[in-house]
Amino acid sequence: MAAKIEPLLTIEDLDVCPDDGNRYELIGGELFVARAPGIPHQRVLHNLLFEFALYLRQNPIGTLLPGVGAIFSQHDAVIPDLVLVLVDQWDSIATGSALTGAPALAIEILSPGSENRRRDLSVKRQLYAKYGVQEYWVIDAEKRVVEVFRLVASTLEKVETVADEQFITSPLLPGLQLRVSAILIN
């Protein structure tokens, strides 16, 4: 049985974390620290931003935000790699310098290491489901796949794994056909 840490950390505790280039996130009051993303991660992010910019120019359904904080509660605050906030959500969740509610889409690009994989595929997936993120993509550049999860009841269930030359589609993004190889680095 795991020991429960008391008291739980809060978003106020995040304010005193050092500005040292690391990412500090709270999930269930537990502090998670990750190094700043490396060049391969940032190249995938750049490619995603480019492809989404083309799509959103023709389909202005929302705003794409890289690396913005998402504060869900006093004990849950994370920094997704990329989020999509739909037009009809903007006024209710884009407040101040962070999101204060669930974006329609959250995207994480896996960083090397089993702990990063576990956090993104399990812990963050559960957190995003709890607060109502409608769709969640986990990009594994090493395996050249994107795992797509959609909210069903209160669970983000995997609906598909899309590989290299296949296309990502989404009911949130009408008409989108995003080839996985277009966002992954060679």
C-alpha cells in the first residue's frame, strides 16, 4: 500500500518552484518534475503547429496553444505540449495566463523514459478524462505512432493507433486528415 503524502501540494506551491527550465506539474497534489523538452520533441511540436495552422486557417474552429498551463483544481495543474480550445470554449476557460478548464483536445509528445511514458499514457490520461478533455493524442516519435483517445462517459478510451503513413482524423476537427509522417521527424 502506497503512503499518502499530506498535506497535498497546491497550485500556490507551484509559484515557489524555481525558474530553472524544468516543467513542474501537479496531479492529485503530487509534484511531477520533467526536464525541458529536447530538440526532437520540439521539432515534432513545430511540425504539429505548422500542420494545424494550415487546417485552422481554412477551418477557424478554435485556437491552438503550445505549452500553456491548464489549472483544473487546487491540486491539479499541468502543462500539455499542445491544446486546442474551441471557439465556444474560449471565454469560459481561457482566463488570465492559463486555462482554467478542459480544452477540447490535449496533445502530449512522449519524452524518453519509462516514467514519462507512464505519466502521459496513464496519469495524465486519467486526469484529462476526470476534467472532461474530449480527445487526447499521445505522440510516440520513436515508434512513429499516435495513440488517439476519446472521452467515453468519464474515461479517455483508446480508439486507434495511427502509424507513419496513416492519417489522423477527428470528429472535433471536421475534414482534418493529418498524415502521421508529416509531424514526425526523420
